Amino acid sequence: MQIQLEQTGKKYNREWIFRGLTHTFIAGKKYAITGPNGSGKSTLLQTIAGSTALSEGSIQYTHAGKELAPENAYTQLSICAPYLTLIEEMTALEFLAFHESFKSFMPGITPGIILETIGLTAAANKQIRNYSSGMKQRIKLAQAIFSDVPVLFLDEPCTNLDEAGYALYQSLIQNYASSKLIIVSSNDKAEYSFCEEVIDIKKYK
């Protein structure tokens, strides 16, 4: 999948969050969006994902050689972000099965395999509300990375993770997302060290 931005901009009230951004995100490549806290990194990521409307400019999604309607872009992408919530009344197994009912996991991947891979097998039948913040973040990463889609958006993906969590994150990216188009929004080099291109949002103010 390819995503092309043409003279895009987003403003709230009278303040421009970013403006004049033209860029093409190519299938299989890895990108990072950086900038100071509060600079609009998450807003830019959300507009690229199609979840937040642009104030100006356009976005074109191309999948399998055909243009994809913006309202259908969500079918080809997954996202992990601190502001996305889990269904905490569910167990981890129930949540992953629910997720799989509307967005399939990669071939051969089951909820049980996912929980084993991220080290949460022992807590598989525990309600997510009883998880630590780090355990919840592992579930958020898993549902995004293991989804069978060509595009992966990661907004501060290692939030609440310890050193072992960072290592798991890097392993998941290397082993399960190496062929995906990835866009990471972060100021932490450890979260985007694998990215081939860095976009500094300050240049589009």
C-alpha cells in the first residue's frame, strides 16, 4: 500500500498544527514522525490514518495498484496508540478473539500464539482491568502488529514498557512487521531506530 499526501494541513480553531506537507509513504518502508511534545505528531499520524479530517490538501491511498477510497483505508491498516483503549471487562483471550472477528490476524497466528509470544499466557484468562499498564501496552502492540494488514501506525509504542518490553517491541517489529509500511510517531530513538526516513513536524509549521 502507498499513501500520498499533497499539500496537507490541519488546524484547530486558528492554529495550524502542520501545513504544506507533501510526502509519499511507500509500501514496505519505515518512517518516523518526530517533534517536541505537543507539536502535533499524533495529529499528523491520525490524519494519515484517515481518522482525523484534513483542513486542507488531500490524501490518496493506493493498494494493489488501485486507488482506495479514504473511508475504506482503515481496512488496510492497524494502529497502536496510548489514547486507544482496551475492553477491560474482557480477558486477553476474549479481546484478541473479538479483534480477530473484524480484522484477521496473520496466517497461522492465533490469540493463544500471540499471548505466548508476548509473554502473557499465564494471564490469558484474567480480565484486562487487572493487568498492569505494561501488560496492557503489550496487548495493544500485539493486536496492531499481528493484524493481517500492510500498514502499521505506532504512536509512542513503548509507553509504559520496561527494558524487557522495549526488547519485545523490537523483536515483534523485526519478526512480524518487516514487510509492512510502518509510520512511528515518537521522540524516543529506541522506538524508531529501524526507520529509514525521519519527518520533523517542526518543518511544517
